[in-house]
Amino acid sequence: MEGSLSTALLEDGESTRTRPGIWTRLIKFFDSEDSYEIDDTDPVPFFKLFRFASRAEVVSYSIACFINIIIGLVTPAYFYVISRLTKIYIEEKSPVGNDDFLWRVWRVASFYCIGFFLCITLEYIQHNILTWSSENIARRCRSAFVEAVLARESAQFSVSTGELSSQLSSHIDRLREGLAERIGLLVKSLSIFLSCCVISFMLDWQTALFLVWSGPIYILASWLITKLSKTATKETLKISEEANGI
């Protein structure tokens, strides 16, 4: 979309003070003294990341998300087939010359091979689709950023040219990673979780109850780890940008 290239990336206005949420305040003893520092960059809503995407890229993202849903539904069933194949080998006491045993193994092994090649093929397709789309979006975002910077006077910037270029590269890399890898991982993980819950309820409801609670616990633990490492990561990026700007 050509019109999206004119979207202003640098907006004038006062700096906003960011205040940690309740969980961040609970673990504030892990934070440094600059937890309440001034942040000149407002958080961007998820769907605004796609304002530099064309219609073809939006469609490709939809296709990739649909493929990830299929992968998420197939993966637990694939491991279930593996467990069934293992169970056949364990329970059979006299496999030699047993045609019924060979037939059962061949039937389950066929599903195993089909699931294996299906998952590999779908993973390859969705990875290429997300990579192609994120590269195009990142290229348009970079061009729009450069145009917005060139439209301003150099005296308005408080950082050097090298540091500004380093910040641009860092932000573009994070944007590319978020649009490519993390979107697919999020959709796939949710699909796998739902599929595992359904299969578990079909096999054993007690195991399913344990699985249902393990999902939110895993999400909470991942969120806390991200919060704990946020300060260190931010300081590392800041030092790296200053060093690259020299």
C-alpha cells in the first residue's frame, strides 16, 4: 500500500511516564532504579504492526495462521500414534510369524509416516510464508522511517547518526522476528494446547484436568521470566546502540 508509506512514525508530544503493573511491582526488588524512567516510545497495538502490509501479505498471514492451526491439531495426534505403535510392540509377546501383529504395526506406522511428512511440509510452507511477509513489511517500515527522519532537521535529534541507525536496525529486527516467528509460534501453541486437551479428555479426564491447569501456569511463568529479563535486555541494547554509534 503506497499510502501507508506516508504514515508518520515520529510524533511530537510530551514524554510519557510508564508505570509497571501489579506483577511488576510484586517483583520490583529484581528491578533496577530506573524502572520508572521516562519512555519516549509509546507501545504499539498488535494490529498496527500490519499498517505497512499489503493485501497479499495480510492474506499470506491468514494462510500461515491456518497452516499453524493444522500443525497444532496434527502434532498431538502424531505423538498419540507413536504411543500406540510403542504399545503394540510392548504388549505383543510372540511377534514372530504373527500376521495380525505385522498388520497392526504396518497400519499404525503408515499413519506415523504420513503425520511426519505432513508436519515437515506444513512447517516448511508456513515458515517461508511468514518470512516473506515479514521481510516485505520490515522493508516498507524501514523506508517510512528513513523518510520521516530525512524530513526533520538534524538539530532536533539528541543522538548521533550512527546510534540512530543502530536503533533502527535493532527495532526492525525485533519487528521482523515478532511478525515472522512469534506469530506462528503463538497460533501453533494455542492450537496444540486445545488439541491436547481434547485428546486428553477422550482418553483420561484426570490427566486432562492436570493439562488444563498446566497451560495457564506455563504462560504465567513465561511472562514473569520476560519481566525479570526486561531490564537487563534493555540495558544491553542501549549499550550496544551507543557502542555502534561511535
